[in-house]
Amino acid sequence: MHPPSALRPRLLALSVLVALLLVALSSRLWYLQVLAGERYGDLAEGNRVRQVVVEAPRGRILDASGRVVVGNRAAWAVTVKPSLLGDRRREVLGRLARLLGTTRARLEARIADYTGSPLRGIPVAEDVPTGQLFHLTEHADRFPGVAPEVLALREYPAGPAAAHVLGYVGEISPEELKDRRFRGYAPGDIVGKAGVELTYDKWLRGRDGVQDLEVNAAGEVVRALGGRPPAPGRDLQLTLDLNLQVSVERALADGMRAARRLPDRERGGTYPAPAATAVVLDPGDGALLALASLPQYDPRRFVGGISRRDFARYADHPGKPLLHRAVQSAYPPGSTWKPFSALAGLEAGVITPASTYHCPGSFTVGSYTKRDWTPRGHGAVGLTDSLRLSCDVYYYNLGAQLGVAEQAQEARGGKAAEQLQATARRFGFGQRPAIDLPYGAEGTVPTREWRRRFWEQSRKTYCAGSSDLYRELCRGGWRWQGGDNLNLAIGQGDLQVSPLQLAVGYGALANGGTSYRPHVGRAVLDPASGRVVRGVAPRVAGVAEVPAGALAAVGQGLASVPAAGTAAPAFAGFPLHRFPVAGKTGTADLPPQAPFAWFASYAPVGDPKFVVVVMVEQGGHGGESAAPVARAIYQKLFGLPVTPVAGGADRSG
Amino acid sequence: MREGSPWRHLDPTVVLAALALATLGLLAIYSSTFAGLRAQGLPEASVMRRQLLSLGLGLVVMVAAMVVDYRRLQAWAGVVLGAVVVALGLVLTPLGSATNGAQSWFELGPWQVQPSEYAKVGAIVTLAAVLGARREAPGPRRLAAGLAAIALVCAEILLQPDFGTFLVFVAILFGVLLVSGVQLRWLLVLALVGVLGTVGMFKLNVLREYQKERLTAFIDPGADDGGRGFTYNSRQALIAIGSGGVGGKGYLRGTQTNLQYVPEQKTDFIFTVIGEELGFAGAMALLALLGLLLWRGLRIAAVARDPFGALLAAGVVAMLAFQAFVNIGMTVGIMPITGIPLPFVSYGGSSLVATFLAVGLLENVHMRRHL
């Protein structure tokens, strides 16, 4: 017995319906699995595998003897992502402040101070005790947006010593990302911002590794799938000796303090001496043994990202602690320049080692009178004494004679020989030194061409001015005048050199004319084995061709300065017979400021191992403020007991 | 078996297809649970073994449902309906327990019983009995009686509330009505009432918030679901199935499955295991088995000796087809997420036993088609 045939069409309808449903499912599955299967396969793989960047530790920085100057340490920090705090910000930060034993205002200040990537959590507390970290992880729901994090931090076992040489690191800036130097870097990368951290960045930074992890839906790691291990950064060994560096910094600080007690007769009061710098160089290979610049910053403040407030404090400080004066600043060298003038005179033949000038207290050329630093004068002065006594008039004569010759050359329609400038350039002045530190100052060696170019640039200002001086400059400021040669001969006027350049120049004086590229990096080392990956070989920067005997004559004069000249008070008691020092004091005038005190030197004479240049900004006379610092540095270099740096009595130029 | 015994007329295809589907289910349940169980230090097959027990019980129930002539059930339809109404009423009292926001379970020691699963079969029996009582097509009176019975059951289901199961009842009603020969305009009216009712329930807050969200998530997958993850569910299910590709990733080798990316996988989303690990081939095999079973069911409806038998078979087919379509449809993203299990395959004792009960009734109709 069958159901009524009336039901047959209805059953057929149901069958068709069922078939349609199955067809719909099949075609959808065909699309998902056959046509789009690959895309979904990728999505499944993206679900399964999570890539974690394993940060490569940055290389350490060691001193010449292998002592760690900059190391790394892992620190447990508490970070906050403000975007996750939402409307619970007050509540959560208040709770966090109570836990960390600080105030909410301070946490807010840390967050406001943060300058790094918005993608990262902002560290608000470092070196947090484990108990507090446990509390945070256990009560994670009460601390949304707050997380404990391990930070790889730079560590400075020696404190702020050599801060300018070391530099600091920070997050790469948008401008740096565009720079060719930083090609291949990614936003958020930590890069060197100054010092060797910057110049050796590509060695110091490692290559971050990648770890592939298989994670389940709960985000738990099921297993590690492999990946690429991080390649730690290489260690950098410096030529700097940390002991020496610390001594040099101490001597400089003492020297500044001593200068501040010296009366400034012209301006009244005492010398302000707000800053000072020193360079210790091995003339035999260009290695910098110490490089100090005061005031300096504390690199520890930059660890983990410097706060806005701290950076502003450094940037706005009148002493410019971020400036590496030894390398990045240029000043008139004053009388320390005289050896180079003497060499120019010897080469041009305007003087001989034996020739003398009468040295009264002043020098007049035309209507123009220049005064020596002592109105008494020195009588008849030869080359040696001109250096020993720092006789300005000797060099005025020299400069004037060269000037006369140059005028004659020009009058004949030729080009002025510019002997002073030519000699200067041979010793590396007026050119950016090829040093492995950033932003080395080029300095200025003024020439006729330089004067004209400078005048063209500044003419508008001059001609808009109403003072007599400006009116004169507007008209004739392009002209190289007799006075320019005189200024140049005694290291004044527009001449500017950096302390580093002066050290390199004195190195060439000591070394028979050969100068080496100055460098602070000695070798890049493999951190695991200590093997040298890349050594910094000494490279000759230049060989100054000077007439035979000229260097010896100048050297003789320089050797007499600490023994019996302007630096003699500073070197009183120093065993010059065992460790003969050759040097030159300098007192550079930069009115209205107090004079800048210089001492440039090398030792031991005959077999020079060290060049020492000291400069105290507005420290008064070179002999009284700079030479004593240099003496203390030599005492340290030669293993002698270091006597306290006190202001000397010499008031020479 | 003696000559003329109904057992001689057993349709083996139906039973074999059902068993094959249940076996696929066991394999998929093992695959989806072993990793999680291992992580918890539990026996890897423990969940699968529970389903195996349910399958055993289901087979017993199926055989039992074949023993007595189905026609005798017609007289007992009132009792069946009464039992269903009472059970669904009791589950709403504190005797019942809730999961996923629906008050739908009885806890009986280690076993959980979901009366709504059996109620589906009960509704088929009741509807078939009322609408198939005479040879001629049902008139308004019988229609009203059938609708009243279903409405009562549906009201109880919606009180749990279990929107998905409610839809299954609507599908059963539709299937049985269609085949009963009721005038097509009644069907249209019914469809209209169904649509209006659904919209009304949405507007009148009969549905729980999460049920609405599931539907909204389907309509607008980009919408923020407040972290409840209905779009997440559906997305992970799509990834699992799609990434299976043509041949699948291999049994027990599905990454979405092993790493538990698909929530509710062993129950509502069991099809994703087959899609991911056995690929398009496996999914097609499953659909083929389903199609085979449904085809046989429709055939049984066609050869039944009386309208009651035919409607019984049609109801079972409607139930199975609708559940399978909605369940697989939601895993492949063409249907909203509703908590409807995949018959034979999803983990769940009540669903499995009730489904085999339905298969037993189907066979019963086939076995006695000549008597």
C-alpha cells in the first residue's frame, strides 16, 4: 500500500530542496577549499606561527687595557602603555604609584617625558624588585596597560668618564631613517647618537634574531620552531686608557677651579673658566690616549631613553655639556701657533734659526701699533727665545715681512704665496680631521680668498650697519690687510683650530712632519673570543715638507719653554732632565671674554711618545692655567706622583 | 528470520550511512580533543570514548525503535507529546541546568540529557500522527491541532531560550506540512508568520543578547562584537576549512584544530576538523554520506504504506537536512551561528541518541512498507 499519489509531487519538492541545500554547501566548500585554499592556508600559518624579535645585545666598549667602559645589563622595568589605560588612567597609575612607592604625579611626569616610539611601553621604573613584579603579574587585571619588561640597558662601570668619546644611544629619529648612513635600519631601532656609539654603530649593534613560535589560540607558546639567533654586536676597544682619562678629567677640573681663583686684572674679578678640554695623543700612530671635555654630561642619564627634561637641561646649559670641545669646537690658538709661523718664516727665508729681531714692547706698522704681552720688551730675540719668551713682536716682524713679499707678488700681478697659510694647511689645519668621532670641527685658516668669500656673504650685514667699523667693512672688508698677517702670525684674528687639530699638528712637529690620522678606536673584537675582527691600523694623514733643520730649530725653542720659558713656573719641580717636555703656552684673546689659556706640547723630546694639548676657556694665561694641567697629565703619563694643579704665576702670552 | 519478517526489509544503506557518519564524528572528536586533553594530563581518547558510549546507546535505541510496528505509535502520539511537553517544562525549573545562556539540560550523574533533542523526534511523531491520520490531505482542523502542538513545544524551547532548536522545529513543521499535502497557501502563510515571528522576536527582546549578537555578527562580520568573538569563531572556522585545501592537512595534523583556534569545535564546529584535516575530499565524502542517507529517507517516505509513515520519514529527512545545512553552513560562513549540532557527527549524547532514534523510526517505516 502506497501513500496517495497526491503526495508524490510534494515529496519531489522536498527532495529538490534537500538537493539544493547539499549543492549550496558543496559549491561553497569548492570555493573555500579549492579556489581560496591557499589564502586560507596562509591565514592558518599566520595564526600558528608568531615571530618574536630577539634583540641582539649591543657590543661593549673597552678601554686600551680591556677594562669595560660601557657594558650591558638586563634590568626589570615596569612599562606603561597609556593608550591601554583608557578612562582608568587615574585609578591604575595611582595603584601603580602605591605599589612602586612613588607618586602618580611622578609617573605622569615620566610618561610625559618619554620621547621614544609610541609603539613601545614607556618605562616608568627601572630595577624594580621582584616582589613588586610578581604582584603586577598576579594582578594583571587590576593593572591594564602595565607590564614588567626586561630592558637591555647600557651600563657605565666607570661612571661619566670619557662621556663625549663614548657618546650615547637613543631611538632612531625620522631624519636619521632617511639618512644614507642608517640604511637598513627600522623605526624603533636603538642607534648611536654621539661619540663612538655613533661612528662604530654598525659594529656595536648586533643583528636582531627572530624566533618562530608555535602558539595556540590562547596565545600560549606550544613549541619553538626555530628561527635565526641574534648576532650580538661586536665589542669596541678604544685607544683610550681609562685610568689616564680619569686623571686627565680630574686635572682639567682642578685646572678650571684653580683658574677661577686667579684675578683677572683687565676685567676685574677672577677668571670664569667655565669649560676646559685636553687631548693626549700618541704622535707615533695617532692613537688618542685621553680626550676630555668639561663640562660633560652623564651618559647614564641617556640609558633607556633620556627624558625630555634632562635633555633640555643639557641642551640649554650655558656650559654646553653636550659639546665635545676637543673635537667639535675651534678657537684661536694664540701663541701655541707660533711654531707654525716660525716654520713658515724659515721656509720663506724671512728668518733663520740664528737671525734675531729687536723685540721692544710694541710693534708699529704704518699707523698701526700692536703691543707685545709685556710692555718691557725682550731685547734682541732669536727663534728659540721667541718661543721661550713668546715674543709677539718677533712674529709681527715675521708676518709683516711675509706680508711685504706677498704685496710685491700681487703688485707684479701674481698670486700671493700665503706662506703662513700654506704651512698651516700642511699640518692639517683648516681641514676636517679624519677622526672616528662625529662632527669634527674644520677650523679656519684665513686666506685672501677666504676673506673675500666671507665678505661676500656678510656684505649685506656690513653695508646695512651704521657704525664706522661696518661702513669700513662694507667698503674694504674683502681686502687682506697687513694687520691680518700680523694676527695670523701670532695665532689670532680669524684663525681657528680645534684642540684636536692642534694636537695633531704638534704630533707632526714632534714626529719630523708626519702626522697620523687621530683615532679613538683601536680594534673591533669578537665578543665571544676576543679575537680582533677589524683593527684600526695607523694611517698617515699627511707629511709636512719643511726645510731641513727647521723642525729641529723649532723643537729646540719649544723644549726651552717648560725649562726656562713661559711654562717654567708650571713645570717647576718636574724632572725635565728625565722626561724632557717641549711645549708652547698660548693666550688667545676673544674679547669681550677673558683670554683662553692654551698649552700644547709633546714629550719626551727626542723620542716623543705623547702630545698633550690643554685649553681652559676664559682661564687666563696659558702658562698659569693650562700648563699646570699639562704638567699633571705628564706626571700621570710618566708614572710620577701627581702634584696638585694650582694656578701658575706666569702671565705671558 | 522467518519469511515475511520485517527485518528482512531492513534498508542497510541507511544504517551503514549513519554508522559511517558517526564514525567520522568519532575520528573528528578525537582529533579535536586529544591535544587539549594531553595538555591537561587526561587520557587523550576520553572524550571520544564518551561519544562511543553514546553511539552504543544510540544503536540500542535505534534497534528498539525498529522492534514495534510504527503504526502503533500513532495511537500513542498524545502520550509522546505529553512527555515532550513535561520534559521541556521540567528543564525550565531548577531541576534543569544552563549552558551558554540556555536552560536546556538535565544533569543525571555523569550524564547530561538535553530533552530538546528528543523533543525533535517527539514533534515529528506527533505531527505525523496528527497530519497523517487520514488518507486525504489535512484540513484546517487537523492543521490547527498540529500547529497548536508544535507551538506549545516551541514556546517551551524559546523559554530556555534556544533559538537554533526552535528553527529546527520550524523546519520539521515545514517538511511535514509540505509532504502532508496541505494546501500551498497554508505553507505560504506559515512562512510569512515565521518571518514576522523572527523579526518580532528580535524586536521584542525575546532573544538573549548573545543570540542577537550572533545574528548581527553574521550580517555584519566587520562589526565589533565586544570581544565575544562570534566573528572570531566564524573566521577561525573559515580558516580551518579553507586551509584544508583539496586533500586536507592529514588526520591529526590540522594546525587550527590542534592549537584550538576553533572554539566549540567538538560540538557545533566539528565539521571544521573534517574540512581542515581531510580537505575538500573529506568534506565531500561527508556530504555524500549525508546525501545518501537523505535520499534513502525520501525514498522511504515515498514507499511508506500509509501517510503516517510517509510523514514520519519526511519529518526525519527535514530535521536531518535542515540541521546539517545550518550547521555546515555556519562553519563555511553562509549561515549565522546558531547552536545546532551536526547530526551523527557533533559531540553530544542526546543529539546522537535522538538522531539514531529517528533513524530507527525511518527503518521501521521501511521495514513495514508491505505489511
